[in-house]
Amino acid sequence: MIDLDAHRADPCWLNQDNALDWPKIQSYLSYHFPNISRAIEYALKSHSKKGIHILFGFTALPLTD
């Protein structure tokens, strides 16, 4: 999981409410970093409603002897 804080972000990533603009971030990631974008399972607003928690999924490693 990655925690993104609005008060630490560059203003270009904020919306009119000074909260992180997830559609803008997602669009940028999809274009510039498609592999990272596809690995995102969830993007949730933080408790303050200004930041974002991004959760990544990954394929479980096989268990072998």
C-alpha cells in the first residue's frame, strides 16, 4: 500500500478542494506507467478525504518443497 498525502503533493495533482485528484493521477499513470497502473487493485480516499491510499495486488508465490 502507498499513502499519498495532499499537503505534500505538487499543486498540479490537486483538485479545486485541495484534495488529490485521482482521475488525473490515474490517467497519468495509465499513460506513462501502464504496468504500474494495471497492478493497482484499489484507490481509496483517506480519512481526511484529501489524500489517497493506493493498494497494489500481486500474484501469490507458489509454495514448493
